[in-house]
Amino acid sequence: MSTVRGARERARIEVTAAIKDEARRRLAAEGAAKLSLRAVARELGMVSSALYRYFPSRDDLLTALIIDAYDSVGAAAEAALAGRAGAAPRERWTAVCAAVRDWALAHPHEYALIYGSPVPGYSAPQDTVGPASRVGNALIAVLREAHAGPGLALPPLPAELCPEAERMTEEFAPGLPPQVTAALVAAWAQLVGLISFELFGQFQRVVEDTERARFFRHNADRLAHEVGLPAGSGPGDQGNLGRR
Amino acid sequence: MSTVRGARERARIEVTAAIKDEARRRLAAEGAAKLSLRAVARELGMVSSALYRYFPSRDDLLTALIIDAYDSVGAAAEAALAGRAGAAPRERWTAVCAAVRDWALAHPHEYALIYGSPVPGYSAPQDTVGPASRVGNALIAVLREAHAGPGLALPPLPAELCPEAERMTEEFAPGLPPQVTAALVAAWAQLVGLISFELFGQFQRVVEDTERARFFRHNADRLAHEVGLPAGSGPGDQGNLGRR
DNA sequence: GTCTATAGGCGGATAGAC
DNA sequence: GTCTATCCGCCTATAGAC
């Protein structure tokens, strides 16, 4: 409680932040698999053993970076949502999608850390689960609101998928029609697929750089339709049930 | 021409194959970023310098693995196609999709190598481009055949995307309607997104293990619809849009 | 083509002084 | 909390003998 203790804690927080910042730079340079405490320490002008006072092991540092990344993209999604309070659900949907893509383009290595190949030998602890679901929750919020009023007609699910869709709904999206929950999970995976292709180079020689934003937006829009969000004929217009 | 020379070349091919096999095991154990000639050599009972007679550098070994992986998944896709010669396009589509997923589940580390995060510091040479497009070409073949007869009705593209869709069509899918080409590129990215989520652990605590095959199949089917393949009311039934 | 040897690095993690 | 020192491992790549 003393100011001395406060200063110490403040210093600790600052050094921890500096370590994570440098670690993110190392992540960009060498990748998560080769992230090393030694390199971070060297770059920071510290000695490697000093870092162990802040992170008990390399994997703990990695976990901190993963949580930060999930929180960062989650915050971006939530901000996009908050900035469109009261807008038509479809517009809010595409805003969240675009926010995620923008974040990914701005933080490609952190994106790869959370949505790319798993780091061999590393297994994420339970602490990452909460932050990992923030973007999904933002999308769920959009859909929940859209379905609070007049329910939207989405084709029924094949019978064999109904039990699982109902289980998922109960588990993390209560209130949504089960077919919407199932469609959302798929849409989210597909969205990340589009972003990964762009970021990981699979669109090289396929989609022109300058067209990728347009291409993504178009597909985010198609996915909105897939999860049952009505097509507006104009911005802010919620339209009726018809296809565009 | 002599048998001696033939034997030597055969030996060389066999050793090369053994190196790549062991490298694939190392890939599974340590990941692409940490693939090392030394570890491969050690595991093979060779000395590291000997490997340099087969692969001039670590990156060249990596390139060979990447090409092999693309060829492997490409061959799986082509086999699925060949096994369904004469079937309805939609069935052929889902067969290719399922074949890619099956291959990915059977070769998760090779999948991560080609569709996961790029390896930092490594840049793929031109040689990978051909093999990389085999799966895409298989899907194009399905669509080309489906559109050879009566064109399928797919909603027109927003005007702003038309030039790019036409460029893509000309470049690698001549004969397809441009909106189909655009839809295919997106569908392929989305398909990989679904597989990556499954393989990279994003479906943990979301989609139950036992339900993932069904879930994937359902979504591959939805994607078939997105690229303009007619929905059959039953298996093998092409519906009313086309006779082949 | 394979070997030994070597150069010149890198890493995680810990012990013990200050 | 930071330092030095240390243990023990790892790596790419080359030179030169056989």
C-alpha cells in the first residue's frame, strides 16, 4: 500500500509490458516456435536469467502473448459493435467482420499465433479460453439482437445435425435458433479461412492485392446471409426476407 | 545407362526418400520452423554433413516437403474426382471436399505446412506454384463440367467486383462464368477455414469430435450451393436444373 | 558419398553473489 | 531483481581425409 510498493509494482508492470512488446517483435521476426527468452533479453539489454522473474518459462510468455492477442482482436470486434449501436444487424455483422480483418492485417503475426498452426510442444492453458471467445460472443450478440424481434427464416437443419446444434446453442448461444448457431460457427470458421488465405499468401497470383478488401467485404456479406441476417437494400435498411 | 549407374541412381532416390520420410516425422514432432538437417541425420544414423549431398540447405528440404504435400493432397482430390466420373457435379464437389478433409486429418502436419502459418524466414520458390494449384484445378474441373451444359443461375456480382472476377476467370478458370470463379475462390478459402479450425483446435469445446464429419459435410454442401451447383433432393440426384 | 573435425553461433534453465 | 557463471544441449555449414 505504500508508495514505495506502488512504485515497485508499477515498475514491474512496465518491465512486463516491455518484455511482451519485445517478444511480439521477436514473434514477427522468428515465429512463435522459435520465440526465446534469451533473444528477448538480449534485445532488451537484460540478461536472460532476469526474465525468469517475470515469466517462469518460455511457454508462460507465449501464453501471455496469446491471451493479449485474443483480447486485442476481441476488443477490436467489440469496438466495431459499440460504434454501430442501433444500426441494422447486417451492418453490425459486416462491421465486426471488417474489424477482425483489419486487426489481422495490422497484426499478422499475432493473428498467426492464435489462428494459424499450433505451436508444436505447446498446449494452451485454460486461461486462454475466455479471451478466445470474445469475437464469437460479439457475433452472437449481433445475431441475438436480430432474432429478438421477428425470427428470421433460415432453412431447417438436416435431422442428423439437430442434436449437436441444440447442444451448441445451449452451451454458448442460448436464445438463438439452433440452425443459426450452427450457421454461425461455420461462418466464423469460414471468415477466418478467408483472412488466413489472404494473410498466409494463398491469394498470391489469385486475388489482386487491390481487390482483396472488396472481395472480403462481399464474402462477409454473403456469410451474413448464411447466418440469417436479412439483406438490406440500402445501408441501415433491414429489408425483408428476400435475397439480394 | 549402365546398370551400375542405374543402381547408384536408385540408391540416391531411396536415400532421398528416406530423408524426406524422416523429415516428415521431425515436422510432426517439432514443426516446420524447427526442422533441422542435423536432427534428421541423427535419427537416420547418418552424419549431418552427408545430407548436404542430397539437399543443399535446410530450406531446400523444406521446399521438397511442401511440394510433396501439395502433390499429395492434390492427388487425393484428383482420385476422389476420378472415382466419381459421371456422377452429378454436386456429388463430385462434396467428394473432393471430403477427400481434402480426410487427407488433412491423416496428415495434419503436412496440412499445417501448406495451409497454416508461413514459416518465418522461408519463402517458397516458384516450383511450388504448380503443385499448389492441383486441388483448385480439380474443383474448377467439377464446375466447368457442370456449366458446360445449361448455365446455372448464380446471382450477379456487385459491379465493383466484376473486373477482378473476369480477370481471375481469364487467368485460371476460362470458360466459367465470372461470378462462379469468384464464388469458387471464396468457397475454397472457406473450406480450408473449416478444416483449419478443426485441425488447429478452434473447434475444441465448440463442435463435438463425433459431430465434426457431419458438420463438415453439411457445410461443404452449402458451399456447393454457393458456387452454383444444383441441390439434389437425394443422393446422386442432380435436381431439375441440368441433364449431363 | 560418407566420415571426422571444426568454426561460430544459438537455446533453456539454474545456482549463488550482490 | 539483476548479475556472472555454468551445465548441457542444440543448430548451419564447411574443409579435408578416405
